Amino acid sequence: MPEKLFVHADIGDGTVVLAGQLNVDDKVGRFKYAKTYIDHPRAFALDPINLPLNADIHVKHRTRDTPAMFGVLLDAGPDEWGRRWITKTRQPPPVTQVEFLLAASGEGVGALHFTASVDDPVRPPSARPFENLVHLQHIASDIDAGKEVDRSLEPYFVHGSGIGGARPKSLIEHDGREWIAKFNRDSDLVDMCRVELASMRMARDAGIDVPDVDLTETGRGPVLLVERFDQARDGQHHLVSVASLINKFDITEIDESTMSYPGITQLGKRIGHLTADLGAVVFLRMLLNVAIGNTDDHLRNHAFMKHASATDYSFSPGYDIVPQLSLQGSHAIAIGPFGSTPTGDNIQAAAKRMGVADELAREIGAEVLDVTANWRDYMTDAGVGESDLAQLERCFALREVVERWHAKAA
């Protein structure tokens, strides 16, 4: 059955306007910008590659691996966790992509909102007092276990973060700021809240732009707080993931020309002008991910962002930077031209392809090695226990790859 979706965009200063309309049937999705939006002086392309700002009808064909939906819209929709929550609390539960976008409208990352009718008002986000955190932990645990849940707390969990992952989470307000609250799972091999806190601190000290992070303790255990970097006083920042920009939905085989760290750099140079140092920025994130064993560095964990007051895209702050105990080995995307396995030759070749000069690459490597050499101290300061440290050793063993490359490059 054909479906219709109206897309609204925050164009700065909290002003939300109709951007366009999406029509989807069983074969194709069609998006058309509203003329009033095209003519607006602050209008921007929702996806500068796949949805350029013009009067054309943009078409997305449905295939076995690709929905009839533009990826940038899915970025603003619910992630795996959000879909689980919506399915548990909505009667009847959403089934189609359009239904999920409507269910989570206004609660996702970025500047987009969705309505079923052109005249429907954009739904403002619900208030989320910090005092509800313990109750939210309990509900999150029930959802994760597949139990029935209290539907009265639906507004606290219906949020998108389509580029954020599958961990249990909620939105929360604390100290006058908006945060993503992440919870541990009973099935976690280590205390993931504390591990991610330490990892994000390491990333920041290595020079990576990351959101503020904090940890709060409750009677049910720790909760990691990650400040939302897509929100600001001058409006909502617009985000589009690398996966959406290159049209990769079902990744079964790595295309090293695009699904790689050098590919991210080349992509950024296509869509933005504020990317003179992008190669060094991406190279730094790549090295840090290798050194801490963050192999879940898939394309939705990298994004470009247009600030509400800006006209150009830049690389977004880093997020979901955390060692992966169960995914050691190859990375989710290619390190360089020699595939997804981190080796010295692959790192060196990646630096060259990203335009990072040898001296700068060595400086970046030295900073990453200096910071991650103290990974135990970072973890201990975050409250990670000895048994968890023992398990994390195999993740940080990958530092040796960076060390060998750095020694050879010197």
C-alpha cells in the first residue's frame, strides 16, 4: 500500500519548516523538495549527494538489500534499540519504515522531523527529568529481556539515534543539558558503561573531538551520560551518516574504495569545504580505534554534520568509541587499500591515501600511543574492575600493531 511522509527540517534558531514529501510504494520511493523550502535562504540539501537541493523528483528503487527510502531519513529514525522499544509499546506496532519514522519523529538525532499530514504539527520532545533514571533502567532491562513493559514511559525511550547503535538507552535532561543515557545489559561481558566512559576520555585526550561524557550511579548500577552533540541553542544540527551518503544498507562485502577510512576522507572532500585537515582527523580516529580494539567502526558510526548556523558540512564528533570484546580481528570497514585487517603496511598506505604527510602521521601515532599506553589507568579511574581489565587486554593488544608501524615509520 502506498505511504506518504512529510519531512520537516530545523533551519536554525529552532525554526522548523516543511522540507519535502516522500511517497513510497512496493517498488520505489520518491522524494520532492517543497518549493517554499527551495526558495528559503537557509535551505540546505538533506543529503548533498543523493538529495541535492533542486526541484527534481528524487527516486530510490527498492531491492533485496535496499529499502525504497533515502538513508538520511533513516539516520533520523529509530535505531535497533529504538525499534525494539517502539514495537513493545505501540499497539499496533509499526511495521514499515515510514511507520517507524513517524513513531519516533522528533526524538532522533539531527534536524529532521516527520509527520503523516502536511498540516500536522511537528511534535515537540517530551520532558525527561533526571529523577526517572532508575525507573528507566528497570524498563530498559525488561525490554532487553523481552518482557512486557510499562507503556506510560514510552516518551522516554522513543528516540531515534539511527546512527547510534543497539545498546539500551534513553534521553534525559541533566544540569540544563540534553544527554543520551546508556545502560548496561545483563549479558555484557564487562561493565560497558564504565569501559565506554574511559574510552571516550582516551579519545578526547588523544585529540579527537568527542561529546562530554559523565557517569552517574543508581541503585541498579552505573549509567553513562553522553551529551547530545546535535543540539545547540541556535537549533538542531543536521547529520547524515557515511552509510547513507554512499548508499550502503546491507553490507556483505567491503568496497575498499568507499567503505574505508580513506574513502571517508574522499567523501568529505566531495561534500564540504571545511575539510582541509580532514585526512588527519580521520587518520587519528582510525589509529585510536585500532589501538583500543574498536572493530565495530561501521559506516553508521561515522557521520558528517551541518551546524544549524552554518552552510557547510564537517566531520561530526566521534561517538560509540569503545573496545569490542566479541568482535576482535578485522574492522567493520577497510583500514586502507589492503583490507580491514590492521597492519603496519595498511596503516602507512592509508595515511598516504588520506594525504597525511609522514611527519604528521608519526606525530598522530605518538599521541595515540602515549594516551593508550595508560589504558589501565583510564579504566581504573572509571571504576572498571580487575576481572574486566583482564578481558580487555586482548582488545588493547592491538596497540602493538600501531607500535610496530610507528617504530618502522620513524
